[in-house]
Amino acid sequence: MNLHLETDEDPRTRQFIDEHNGFSNAALRTPEFAKDRDAIKALIERQDRLIVPMRRGEWLFDFRQSKDNPLGVWLRLPADQQPLPEADWEPVFDLDAFCVSEGKRWNWRGAVTCAWEPTRVLLALSDGGSDLIRLLEFDSEIKQVVEGGFDTPAVRSYATWLSRDEICYFGSIDRYSATRSGWPRVGRRLKRGQLPEDAAIMFEAADKDVYGSNIVIDPALSGASADSGLIEIFVAGHEIGVASAFLIADDGTQQRIDLPDQADFHFNRDHCVWRAKTDERVPTGSLVLQRFDPKSQTILGPERVLFQPGKGQSVSQMMLMREWCVFIISDRLRPRLMVLELTKPDAEQCEIALPADMQTAYFRPLHADLHLGDDTLYIVGQGFLQPPTCYRLELSDRSKEAEPIFVAAAPSYFDTTGMSSELLEAVSEDGTSVPYRLVLPKEWTKGALPVLLYGYGGFDVSLSPTYSGVTGRWLEQGGAYVQAYIRGGGEFGPDWYRSAKRQGREKAFADFVAIARDLVARGYTVPSRIACQGGSNGGLLTGVMLTRYPRDFGAVWCQVPVLDMTRFHLFSAGQAWMDEYGDPETPADRDFMLGYSPLHNVRPAAEIAYPPIYIESSANDDRVHPSHARRFAARLEEEGHKPLFHEFGSGGHGGDGNSEERAARAAMGYSFLRQTIMR
């Protein structure tokens, strides 16, 4: 089915894209689109937003986009000053100017800090928003690219510092260095000025694995004896969410650390904390703490269960700092912050009270590297109608009881007067209760409420309420927003996720449509006023809604989607998804995937009327190939339907770009919604 659309260089592909982009531009780039684009662009460029800085040496750092820097600028402020928007922030790295000087588009992906010289970093720069990353050595003290420093090719890559002059580099520089999924598998000891292919190999994951990576810990930097030696932990990711950790001895021998392979884990110099994804050793979802001694024969000490989830509970975030273990429990979708002092063997974890209005929360260390500074955390809480608020938690100061100290709050990006947010439940076809959060606009008419229903439902990804000026603009225009917590996500722990893998994928689809129907049953709206939205795996979700449940929706916004369940594995990144979806080369797997594969379930317009659909992709999406979107649009047209399709020239899988490009993507979608469920 239109396999030529898998080939970017085929003239027919270019013609298809150009023609359809012309149609979608003509249909969606209206005067109202321009107003939305300009308003969203202004939101992205606002300079009075909440700043949660990161400290390196004597400086606080922040990255932001602005009218003058639509791609962004990296800024710094003396660490003894309050990180407020009006402070005297000093430009360190101007990404827009750098791109002009290079004649090439790069997008910001952060900075990797050298623990031994914290103002020395590797800038991570994405090639046009794609997964291809260039690592460029930069001195943030003198604000210059390091002459003769590290500068790696733009490939799928990441690195950690081994010393001031060496990094452990994982880069998919050739087929040998990559897994079958295209992600890096070989870790090399790369010296400054050395070509990656000439660097000595430190670790190799298997070709059938998804990735290889490593963790570097220097106990001496965080207060231990200088004789302790560097701890290097290498990780082989066998599937998404399944991994093994290893220690490599001086003679090159490899010793596996005795952790369940289905567990999330984190290390510091003397402890390991992990969350169980099966009941192999402890009940599923439990959080376990163990002593960590790489020089002992067993490596890990006795297991101590810190938390065992009850109904509706899961661990949403965990981290080992220097002397503290910190984790957040999602308790019926409400955050609870827990801390445990590691310096006292018998210490009990205690709960740090969070403000009652926080719908969601996360924490982040003040310092850019575990080795640096003290155990100070920033805690950020927010909700759909509550702007982010930042608190500081100073765990290292034992002279007073640990409690969140207010730092700053983000300004309001929209007027929430009269708006409300509530947590509701739908009942799926197998009787499972499925929560969702409904955010209502100020004014609405019962039974005619325009609803944008967003979902994902896969890969253990958890959704949570986020304050957004973009969502706020939708609410201000009279639309309601719904976030769906369907199976396949990680909101309620590993079992909630695992139940919708492979043959269980149907449960995610059933959960999602159950929410749409529940909104109708409660009298909020009617099917013609409901639009569903999702990207990537969520694009698969919305594709299934179109082909299987067309009468339950008035519009479908399908972004960077997976839509052909028989060929996704033929593109390298798709090899990593077979544990999630199934293997198309195995007849039994292929059969159940064909049962829902959107591309294979399109019916003729003479038989059924599909709701309007807007399919959005990126030309340089190297995670989900844009041919999924192209071929689905073509297939719909072959059967007499009239989809809108638009392929953006850059932005990658995440739709990245400068402030205007990001705003235009959102405004195109809103224009589509305005012409469908709002008219």
C-alpha cells in the first residue's frame, strides 16, 4: 500500500507532501490561526516565567527562548542571587547566533556537566529537532566553545565524563556501534581530540538489545576516601524498561549486579534503590533500598522494602542523593513526597507535607551533578489551573526540620476565573474503572461542550496535570480539556502498564473510548463535539479511534503516529517496540496486530463516514518514520475519505523548533478543532 511513500527521495513522495501541505495550509491557516499562532508564540517567549535553575560552580544556569532568541539562549547568574526573571542574567551561549555562524539548524538538548570541573560541559545539540545529537565541549566560565575540545558527529549519542580529559561515549557512528534499533550499544573511552572510531571500547551491549549506557560515580567527590576509586556501572537495555547493570573490573571482566532485569534503579556511592516491575522478589511496584559496595563479593546488601503500593498507588519518581533517598508516591493521582536519611542505618522514611492544591509534583536537585554541592532539592508543583510553584528543600541542613521553602511561582498565563478541574472515572468494557481529569471552561452549555480528549496509553509513560498557556488558550475559547489515564500508561504502576502490552493493547483502546462515552453519559457533551488527540503511540490510539469507533468522535488529531503494525519494525527504531506491540514476523502476533492496525482497517466511505481527521508529521522524524502518516492519509483517500495531512519540514518526533514553529504547530491543530467540534 503506497510503499513508495516510505522513500523520502522518491519524486512521488515529494509531490504527495507538497500537494497535501498546500491543501492543509489553505484549510487551516486562517485569520484565526494567525491569532492563535501569535498568541502562543508570545506565551513561549514570555520572560516572566518560573525559573528553576541548575547550579554549576558559582553560577546558576537557565535556558529560554525569547523574541530575540527564538531558538534560545543559555544564561547564567551568580549563585548568591535570587533566580528571578528580572535578575541580571548574562548570556552564555546564543544558539541562534551559533546556528547562523554554522549555517545549520541545531536545537537545544541540555548540557552534560563535568563533575571535576563543573563549568566545563558538553552541549547536546539536536540536528533539526531529530534524535541525532552532536556533543560539543563548552567552557561556561569563559563562555566559549573549547578549541580542540570534544566535538562528536550528529548521531544518536550520549556521554558521561570519566575525568577532566575523557568521556565515555556511546554513539551510533556505524552499524557495529548501534543496536538493531539504531541506538548506541558500544561505550568508548574517548580522549579529547580523538576520533570516536579510534577510541578504546569499554563496554558492549548486544545487538539485539535496545541500548547501552553507563553511570560514573567518584566517591571522593562526594565526601568518601580518595582511595575508593571511580565506580563505573554499565547498563544494557534489553527492551524498553528491561535492563541489566554491570561492573567492569580493571582486567575487563564483567560482573552483573544482582538486580531484577524488570526494575528501575538508581545508584549513589553506597546505596542502590530500585522499583520492582514484577513480583519476582517483592510485590510489584515496591521500592527497595540496598547497600551498594562494588568491592564486596555480593555487591548489594540485604533488601529493605521502603514502600509497597496499595490500590491506586505507585512510585512516580525516585532518586538517591548524597545522603538521602527521595521519592514521590502517586496516591490516587495525588503526589506525596517521602525522604529517608541514608547515614542512619535504622532511619525511617518520613513524609514531607506538600500544599494541598498540587495535582502533580516533581523534584530536581539544585546542582547539575550528583557529586557537586549538597542535598538541596527544588520541588515544583502544579495543576491544570494552578501555575507552577517552586519550593526549596534543604535536606543537608539537619539543624531544622525539613520542609518546603517557597521560592517563586509562575505568573498566570490565562484567566482561570470560573474554570474548574475534577477527577472522574469511566468504566471500561471489562469493568475496570479508568480515571480521567476533566478541565472545564468558564462558560459552557450542557450537552454541547467541545471536548479535546488527550491520551497515550503505552510504554509505561505516565501522564499528569501540567499548567500550560497553550491549553489555557483552548479553555479560554470555550473548549474543555480531558487527560485520560488509560491502561498501558504508568500512572498506577507496572501491572496497569503491562495489562495493555501486546495482546492486551485492546484494553487501552477500550479504556479511551469508554471515557468519551462517559462524558456523553454524564451529559457534558455529544460525540460530534469530542475530538481525540495523541502523538506517537498516542497517534496509534487516535488512529484506532477513527477506524474502530468513528461514531464516538467528531474529530481526530493524529500526531507523528504509528499506524502500520506490519511494517513498523522495518525502520530501525521500530525494532525496539516489538516487546510492546508484538513481532510482525510471528504469525500469531501479526494476526492480533492486524485486528487493530489503523492502516489495514480503513473502510470505504460508501460504507462508513469517518469524522474529520488531521494527520501531522515531521520530515525528519527518525523515531516514527513519517511514512506511517503519509500512507494512512493516502489509504483514506483511496477509500473516498478526505483527511487533512501536513508534514512539517523539521522538528523531529517531538515537534521541536523555534518559538514561531512550535506555535504554528499548535495553532494548526486548534484551527482544525475550531472548524470541526467548535463550529
